[in-house]
Amino acid sequence: MGLLALGINHKTAPVTVREQVAFAPEDMHNVLQQACAALHLQELAVLSTCNRTELYCVTDLKGSRDVLEWLGSHHDLCPDELERCSYAYWDEEGIRHIMRVASGLDSMVLGEPQILGQLKSAYAVARDAQTIGGYLEKLFQNTFSVAKQVRTETAIGENPVSVAYAAVSLAQHIFADMSRSKALLIGAGKTIDLVARHLQQNGVTDMVVANRTLQRAEELAANFGAHAILLSDIPEQLEDADIVIASTASQLPILGKGAVESALKKRKHRPMYMVDIAVPRDIEPEVGELSDVYLYSVDDLKQVIDENLKSRQSAALEAESFVEMGAQNMVREVRALHAVSTVRAYRSQSENICEQELNKALKYLQKGQDPQQVMTQFARALTNKLVHTPCIQMKKASSEGRVEMMDWAQELFGLNDNEANDEAN
């Protein structure tokens, strides 16, 4: 049994590939159960965000190819192409990777906090699908603990550096006075909430929130004095929007080239700044071909993000030390888990031997035999049966020249400690 962390992220693949391997949230429950059944996985959790899709598997598989082939089959993609842009970490490296992800050390935005919440959601969904067992339960709890330590004991999250922050920051290069701009926000999740906060901090007061569910749009809009609409109402609002930022979980584009082209004519070609943070994308890439439209994807934001990371670099080094300690602790716990079945079997065997000899002793007592003699015989028989197999195996190891086995036996039975105690006495 081992841990496999297999994934594709912003470092290994462009958004055109990442959006093809993303899983829809509403499908995740079935995806987990189907993958476990098809690959005979003991445990599984899947993290799917705009920047990464990762599968955390507890498996007896010897390689990652079977998982890649399942992923390719599920998304109708070639496994060879996926293999070229994927990564696979096993056991300790996998533990370390997941902890780095949760701590924001592997994110496009160093130290961004949203990934921890996304990982907690992935864990909750897997628990609900009953694909989480003892190994991943322990791994996720240790991971969350490390991430919390990184967040509270380092300065990695102090400065506002995120995709949402970068999206708003870039708008400042296009609009000299953002307070005069009107923003249309598509989606009502955590990312759009952050975007709205950064826009408000930069003086934008005229905002519209569009969402598939009007109630959710109204809840978010109420926090910023914004107006809430349905996705179907976007064309009517588009002509007045100077800033358009989209981040939904839709599997298909929400905003097409035709709608934007029509809005531009009504705007008399006043510039429109658009950012598509979603994966799969919410805005058709062809929109970027239109004059007077500045369209950016999550990948385009990387340069802006990189410029804001310098203050987090020293904190990242400190965070890596927390991750390393956490990984080592988890490795020790996993090794202890591996010993549980052996310890349980050894204890059960010893208890059975003891019960057998005890029953014999009780029968002798019932027949009226001398208690002292019965107890002496019981102690001798119990000792002989408990040490019989270990003694046979030690003699065999010694005759075969397996000296290391004898050293292990000394440590296992605490014989060196006993000798030291005898000498002390």
C-alpha cells in the first residue's frame, strides 16, 4: 500500500490543457467512486481548481500509468499527451507535495490562502463519497495542521498577492481613475468575492454581480452595494461594463465573441478590460481578437503576480521547514500504521496461547492438583510456547549468517536494556 499524488498544474500545462482535465463539482462524487472501482484504489481524493487537477490515491499499483489512462479515458484525452504534462509523487514525496500545495507553496500565487479551503472541500467531498480511509484521513489532518502553522507563524500571507489581486492590479494600468469605472463580475464564489473587495479598495463603487443563481448573487452583491443579475441578463449590462472579471464553475463559455462585439459598438469602442480566471474558461478566447478589448486569462496574470512575490520569498523558506517537519511526522505515523496489523496478529496469537494454557491449568486445579505445582507448570508451558517460534527463527538466521536479524532481535526484545539493568543491579 502506497500513496500516489498525480497531477497536472499551471507549471506543467497551459490553461487549454488544464480546462480539459478539470472535473465539474457536481460530478465529483461519482468520479471518486468510479475511479476507485476501475483502478481498485483503496482510497482516493481529487483536487480540481483553475490551476491544478490532482488525484491522491492510496493504492497497490506499482506505477502511475493506469491512473493516467483512466484520466485520459474519462476526459477523452490521449494518455501519452497527459503523461508529458503530468507529475507523479510517491509516498514521502507525495506527502511533502500535498503539504506544500495546502500551504500555498506550489501555487501560481505564492502563499495564496484559497487553496487550503479548496483542499478542505476536496477532503469533505471524498469523505462524503466514502473514498477516504485511515491513510488519507491521517494525511489530510496532518496537512491541514501544517498549513495552519505556516499561515499563522510565517509572513507568507501578509501581503495581498492573489489572482484576484493581480486581476484588479492590472486594471490600474488601463484605467487612470478606477473610481469612474463600472465592473461586471461573473460568478459569486470566493474568488469573485475577493475581486469585489480589491475593486472596492481601489475606488470602484459601481458593480454588478451576475450568477446562475440570483439568490447567491444578491448575497454577495449586498456586501458591496452592488446590483445582482442572472447570467442571462449579462448582454444588457455588458455595454456599460468597463471591467469584466469572470470566475464560475461552468463547463462551457458564458460570454461569447458576438455578445462582446455588439457591446463594443454600443460603447463606441471605449476600451473594455476583461479577465477570465475560470478553468474551463468563461470567456471565449476569440474575444481577445476584438479591438478595444484587453482580455487576460489566469496564465496572463503570472507576470503581474511575479512582481508582487518578492516580499514572500523569505517567508516561503521558513514555511518549507514546517512542511519538512510535517512530512517527517506523517512518514513516522504511516510506518506505525504499517505495523498495526502485525502487532494485532502477534497480540492475538499470544492471547490464544495464554488462553489455551490457562484453560489447562484451571482443569488441573479443578481436579485437585497442587496449586503451586499447577502455576509453576502453567508459567513454564506459557513461556516455552511464547518463545518457541522466535527462538527457532533466531537460530535459523544465525546459521544463515544473517547477523542483522540477531541485532534486530536484541532491539526487539530489549535484551541489551535487560543486560544493562542486570549489570546495574
